[in-house]
Amino acid sequence: MALPVSVYVITLNEAENLRRLLPQLSGFDEVVIVDGGSTDATRKVACSFPNVHFYMRAWSGFSDQKNFALSLCSHDWVLNLDADEELTSPYLAEMHTLLQDGNFDALQTRRKLLRWGKVPRTFMKDDVLIRFFRRQCAYYPSARVHEKLQINGRVKASEVHFLHHENLSFNQRIAKSNKYSELKALDKFSQGKQVSLLHLVLVFPLRFLQCYLGKGCFMDGVDGMLTSMNVAWYGFMQYARLWELNRRAQAQQAVEASDTTAPLTPVS
């Protein structure tokens, strides 16, 4: 009997990751995939599984896209996964316990990072996330990136974990950082945040040192150095883009002010 749980996944060009993930989800009654316009074989792979419901929707930001996917789920209990993630046997067992228990509304667990099949050597702890919960108890507040689920209910904390496969080349990681930094800058701009020249000068070296030394990425050799560079680049680019957004807004305000104060020239 299929597990009475809806799994929802948002995708964009995730064919390879779905080939690993979806066979693992064959025991779930429903898998909802909301795709933001993939140009690879994402749709073909997804639709080859009988329990998958595939939807196309123009990209509207991480929070909005996930809220939409959540609204399509039919079961009371839902599980959110990214295409590059994987469940573990202890995590599945914890899910079954929660379903039978009835005393909690959400499950908080750890996510373990694997980069090309290996756990990076750092001081950093696993992410602590809620991915399994009662649908009516949760939503995503508006955010273009780094969306965070809000839970209104009883949360069970567990030490079990699921896996995150970050099998990206350095070029892909930089491209992802570029995209995310733009979205984060837009979020900060909409909140009225400002950035100074001193911040722009210091953010890159400070973020690099914080990651490389403070979080122990030096223990991971060249991979750790590249990770630290990527973290620093992400930090610098989000504030550089925020500075640019503010500069453009100020220029636009100046133009609008000059248009309203300029004297009218009589027509002879």
C-alpha cells in the first residue's frame, strides 16, 4: 500500500537528479513536481513514473513556487525535497513513526552534505531543516531565495538525516551563486537595505576568512579553498548588486524630481 503522503519538488533542468530521486519515491502515493521551464529531459523523466503529477509554471521565486506546489498536494502530510536530495532509511522510519504517533505536526531533522559522494572536511554542522509536516500547519513567507518554512504546530526534533548531493562543477557553483546573489539583492532592496563602500571592500576577504579559517574549510584542501572563494563571491555579488539597485533608484528619483521642478517654456 502506498504511503499516504504527498511529496512536492520544484525543478529546473533536473533530469539527472530526478533519475536518482524518483525511484526512491515510488512508495509514496503522490509526487507533485512543479517545473519552472526546463529545457532538458526533466518532463520526460518525471512523467515516466506513475505516481508523479507534473505541472509547468513560469518561475516566480522560490517561496512562491513552493507555496504553489504545496497547494497542489492532496494529502494531509507532505514532504518537500529538492531534486538533488535523497532520503535515508532512518529518515523514512522516523516519518512512519510520526504518521502513527499523531502527537506532532512536523519533523525537524538534519541534512548532510555530500560533494561528489564525500562529506567535506570542515567545522560546519549539518543543516537543520523541517521537510515533513502537516500541510495546513505551514507556509513559505515571501522570499526570492533561501526560503524558510514557517510552522504553526508541534515540532519533533530528531537526529536522523537525509542527504544533499552537491555534484556541481566549480563553474556551476559560481553560476548558482551569481543567480542567488541577484535574488538576494532584490530581497534586500525591497526591504530598503543600503550598502557602504567599506562593506563592499571588506565583504569578500571577511567572508573568505570566515569560511576558510572560521568554518574549517582549509581542512578540505583545494575543494575547501574553492568553497570559501565561492562563499566570498556570493557575499560580494549580492552587495554589489544591492549597491547598483540603490544607485539606479536614486538616479531615477533625481530624473523624476527634475521633471517636476523644471520651468515650463512658453510656446510662441
